Amino acid sequence: MKPSLRSYPRLRALLCDADGCLFPSEGPAYIASAKVTNALLAELGVRRRYTASELRRNHTGRNFRATAPLLCAENGVDLAPAALERWVDVEKQVVTAHLSQELRPDLTVMGPLQRLTGALPVAVVSSSAADRVRTCLKATVLTQFIGSNRVFSAEDSLPQPLGKPDPAIYALAGTRMAVSGAEALAVEDSEVGVRSAVAAGFPVVGLLHFVPAAQAEQQADRLRAAGAVAIAETWDDLAADLLGDVARRHDGRGNARGTDTVLRATTPR
């Protein structure tokens, strides 16, 4: 049975996660982050080492600031606040530099996003540092669709850093974009991100665009369990469904018709 969203007649914005959603940054990011993570643990006398795939599997959706203390606690050591801040800066620099070299423009994202931004403003809501997000947007040539004033970072935009699943960054994005509840639709690829948006009161579409085909069905189930109201396989699916409904709200001269917006997400292959 094909799932569908409730009607959203007041939909005025899309709030999109960045890593793994707008660009396939999670793989290369965890490769770089794992090196920093293991260097941190070595400095604290911990012999345990983590692979990039292990960190990605267990901590997708969390930033380094949230993950590092968890790993230290897991290994029975304390991480002092000053040391955490120092390593957060190191990780930010290392990962951002790596992503600037690894990411490339992706037409399967650029095309649908261009169509979407012609109808609705799109903002980025991320746990990652703002500089990292902007570097990724530049490397993937998405800055033409999403301005820097619409990048909201849980690391840099809040009075105190609070990564997802805390809802603070989505709440801030909603305030800055002047939307709440069903006036915006969140787009997320991780359970942590879905929980963050849901806690802030926004409906969420789980996106599988960069999820390997063999993992798509299982990930879709996880996203639904976390609170996603529908699943979209690709950006093209998301744009086609959403823009079809946005178009029905206007006549040929751009006058509103008042028809409800309904997004139909596809089932996983």
C-alpha cells in the first residue's frame, strides 16, 4: 500500500538535512572523522579504535561534539570540556578539508532542487558546523539554490551547541523562516534527524536518495519508526509529488486556488 501525507494547505518551506540528504558526505566525512576520533582516544590512553563504517552505523545523525563524549564514556574515560572544544575544532577542519576535495555536483539532486526552490524556499537544518555545510554546498554547486542565510547549524547557530535529536535547531530554523508545524516539511535521512524535527513539531519525509539499495527497505522502516510520515526514494520522487500538488494550488496566472497540498511518497524498492 502506498503511504501518503496528510494535507498541508499552508506549506511554505522545506527544511532539509544536509549530510546524506543533499549530498553523499557521510561516507567521506566518517573516514576523516574516524582518524580524529582515534587520535583523541589515543591521547586519553584508550587502545580501542573505531572504523569509519562502525562510527557511521552507530552514530549517523550525531555530530562529533555529541559522539566523542559517548565514545569516551563507553571506554571508561572522561573528556574535559576544554579538550572536547579543542578536538571539535580539529575534527571540523580535517573533515571540511576532506569533503571539499571529495564532493562533486550531482545532477540527480540539482535538477529536483532547482524545481523545488522555484516553488518553495529551502533551508538547511544540520548538526554539522556551518562552515562545513557551506563548503559542501559550494562543492556540490547547491549554493545557487540555498543561500548562506538559510543554513542553520546546531554547532554554530544556537546560543549553545545542541545537536540532533535535540529539537533546538529545528525550532530555530522555524523561527527564522517564520514557519511552524505543517507550514514546513522536514526532509531527513536518519532516525536522529527525524526525531529532532518531529520534536520541534514538523512533519518529516524520510529520504533514501543516498541509501544503498540493499539497505533502503530497512532504513525506511527505521525512519517510519522514528516518526517519518512518508518515505521518498529520491529527490526526483519528492519534487515530482510535491510540485504536482503545489501547482494545483495556483492557476496559470499564479493566483491561489486554495487546494490542499498532498505529498505522496514512494515505497522502497
